[in-house]
Amino acid sequence: MAMAMAIAAIVSRSRALLPLLLSPSPLPPPLNLLHLPFSSSSSSSSSSSSSAPSPSFPFKPTIPTSPDPETSDFEREPDDAPSDPDGSDLPEFLQLLSHAKSLSSSHKDALALLRSSSGVERSRALVRRALWDLRWDWESAMLALRWGEECVLDCPAAWHLAIWAMGKQGRFDMAWSVVRRMHKRSILTQRAMVIMMERYAAANEPGKATKTFHAMEKFKISADLTAFYSLLRALCKNKNVEEAEELLLVNKKFFPLSAESFNIILDGWCNIMTDITEAKRVWRETASCCITPDGTSYTHMIRCFSKVGNLFDSLRLYDEMKKRGWTPDLTVYNSLVYVLTGENCLKDAQNIFSKILDEGLRPTVETFNCMIYPLCESHKLEEAQMVMEDMMVKGISPDIETYHAFIKEEGIDETLKILRRMRDAHCGPSKYTFLLLFDKYFGLNESENALRMWSEMRKYGIDPDSSHYIALVEGLVKHGWMPKALQFYNEMKDRGFIPDPKLEKVFKEFIENNKDHWGRVGKDYIISQHGKHNALRGAAV
């Protein structure tokens, strides 16, 4: 009874704040940052949020996206626009490069053979295009750079891409060789060192990322505030938020604390980790350092509270943000749409759209997705479909995240229809789409449908990479399809992907424990985990 009354009180307070969404902001009262309370409901919910996975949220996929030739996290630079529209020499050059590699026993020999080949004229545009096409093949990218480096001495973006490609594939020795070559040529840039830090952070090597920052002065590159903030962002982006925060505090004598620096840490806890307990701690730490939160600070906190479904604090901070004179941006309104829809305040969520227009902003597909996602998660698929239709009437086309919202909840037949609609709309499906589907069907203990999605993936011309194999094999192992899992695992290794140590151990133990049954026809059987009496049954896959 007491619990019910407490919940009712929280809901009542949240609804009391809803009129503030449409009301003008009064003049800000005196600011007292040392006493910024959060609701008791947030405290109780936050204790669990730090230990349990956060709810699904359209802004941040829960499954890591695998490397896709069509997309990458390499930031193209302003001067990196193509200047050779037809790229007529590129296919011939790539063929020559492949030929040189196949006929040579070493990198040095391949480079010599490539340089002696005639028929392709070196140019800045050709080298840059080749590096972009070869960014997933570090050996070929290195050859292309060495072959045409004289043409790109005035093009830092080409060297940056080469460093990124080496680091992306874990070849930091080759990445450092490019850095040293740039230094020797007197063309080394701060951005090159920042890319090294970012790649180390992405490889879960925060210590080496920090050492790279400290090594900048040795290369006569300024380790200034911009570079320091880049290091903090790289660490936070890759979930090393604790390390980033410690680094910030340790270096406060050299880089004074500010709202901007705390916002980087706040972004990590709010948007990368979704840890509301740590986010509130950093908020209080900001106040204790006599630093005033700015609009970005409020945006991060509102977004975090909305992710965990805390309607009261989302609305309270929104109101406080306006009182302090900060103008909410579309991210804030998207967050409010999400949390209001998730808390079944659909009318109020729809009113946010009017508020967005009143503020001179325009709803985007992300805004509508913030209503579609929670509706789909609540199995209100008809209402979600109506929102999507309304979005299309307003001239906004669904994006791949819109389709993903429906795919996560629909049955197998409707999922297949959605995949076809995505293809017809030239909006996927992507590699991530099928990772999501594997996760869905293995979570429902529907291994047959997961295998069906594997076949569908091939039909849509998507070549599986290591993340797809690992997701499929781990799912099959979890549900007892051991021989089938081993079949795909061996296929993965045959294709040159790196073996997984944990799976190696699992399969070794399986074979040892089933010697009597493991023969030439063993792969035609599956293992059941539903009781000892049928631990090995002859059901064909």
C-alpha cells in the first residue's frame, strides 16, 4: 500500500511539471549549485541502473556495429573532398598493387615492383582514393602510401587515413612508422597524434593513449588543451570514463577545470555508460568546484534521466534549464518525447512536437523514432505504425533505426517483410541489422530463426564478418547446437578470421566429453540442454 502511494505521488509530481513544457520561462532565481536535489525515485532507480543494463534507446545501439566498408568512424576532413570524379586509374592501380603483393615475399620487394610498374601516373587524388578503398587492408594501404607519398606531402588527410587504418586493425607498429615518417618529413600534425590516441582508446589501451599524449612534445607537437580534450573524449567514447575523470583531476593544474571539461566526463557517464549514479556524482562534483553547469550539462543529464525512464527529473531539469537562461535544443526535446512516450503520456509527448515548432526547430526522423521506439518496446505496434505514417505524411522518410524498432518486436513473417521494405526503400538492411536479429532470436530461444536470418543475410548481399560468426556461434552454443556451432566456427577460421579463445576452449571440452559420439557424422546432430536423459539426441540440423 505504501509503495503504491509513493508511486502515485511521483506520477502526480511529474504530471504537475508537464504544463511547464509549454509555459514561458520566468527570470532565473539565485543559483545555488551546492543544493541541486534529485527525486527519491531517481535515487532508488539509479542504484539498480548502475548494475543492470539500461533500457534500449534509439540514440545508442546495444550491439556494437562491425566494420562496414560503407561506413567508418574515420572523420573525413574539409580538404579531403574527391578531386578526381571518374577515378579511372584506380582499378588499374589496385590491380597492379595486388599483383605486386602476390609476386613478392616482402613489403620492400612489393614496393620496388610497384614503383617499377608503368601505366599508372601518380597523383594526389589517386593516392587518396586508393587509401580510402584500402582502409580495411593495412598492408595494401601502406604500400599505396609509400608508392605515392611524394604526391601527398601537402595532404595531411591522406596520412591521417593511413594512421587510422593501421590503428583500426591493431597494427600500431605500422601506425607509428607513419607518424615517424611524417615527423622526418616535417609534416606531422596534432591530428595525427590524436588519431593514435583514439585508436589506442578504441583498442582498450587507455594507458597507451595517455602515453601518446605525453609523447607529443617529443615530436614537437603541442600537447595543448584541444589535444587534452580529444584524449578525454576518446577515453569516454570507449567506456574508459573512470580513467578520463582521473586524468582530468590529476592534470587540473595544467588544464584548469571548466564546464567544458566536466561535460566530457558527464557525456561519458550519461550517454556512453548510462550510469545515473555516476552522472549525479559528477554533477555534484562540478558544483563543489564552483563551476556552473551550462546548457550542454543540462542536455546530458536530461538525456540520461530519459534513458532510464525517470520522467520527474527529466521534466524538472528541463524547467530548471530554462530558468537558468539556457535554450533547450532538439536533443532535449527528443529526450522528453522518449520518456513521455515510455511513461504512457502520449498526449503530452505529441504536444512536444508543437513546442519544437514554436521554438523555431523542426522535428526530424530521430524525433519520431523517440516515440516509435518506446511504443514498439511496449508492444503497441499499431500506434507505432500510426506515428510512422504521420511522419511520412509530413515528408520525413523512415531511417534504418525506424525499421529496427519494428524488427525487434515483430514476428518472423513480418520481419521478413520489413527486410524487403528496407531494401526497396534503399535503407538497409545493414550488417548491424542482422546482428540485432541474431540477438533477438537467440534471446527468444529460436535458434532455427537465427539460422534462417543467416541465410537471409546472404540473400541481401551482406558478407558476414567475424562479429556475425561470433554472434551466431555463441548463440548456437548457448542453446546446445554444438555441432552446428562448430561447423560455423570452422568456417569462420577457414575464412581467415581470428579464432576466439573462449570458443576454442568450449569446443575442445565438448569434443573431449563426447568422444563416443563424435565421428564423421557427428555434425549432423545437435546437443540438447534440457535434461540428462536426452543430452545427446539424433535430431538432424
